[in-house]
Amino acid sequence: MQFAKLPMVLLLLLLVSFVSSVEIGAPANGMAAAAE
């Protein structure tokens, strides 16, 4: 059952890396404007 969690962990790592890259690449004001 340990391997069943592997895809979930990979997706989580991908999401974290994507979010961090977006936060670094975009200014805070731009993110706030996009959120609204």
C-alpha cells in the first residue's frame, strides 16, 4: 500500500514547486490582482 501514495506525493511536490515558482516570478501586487 506504500506505493499507492507515491503518485499523490509526486503531485503534491509538483504543486508546491509550481506555486513557489509563481510566487518568485510574479510580484505580490500582480498575484493579488489576479486573485480578484
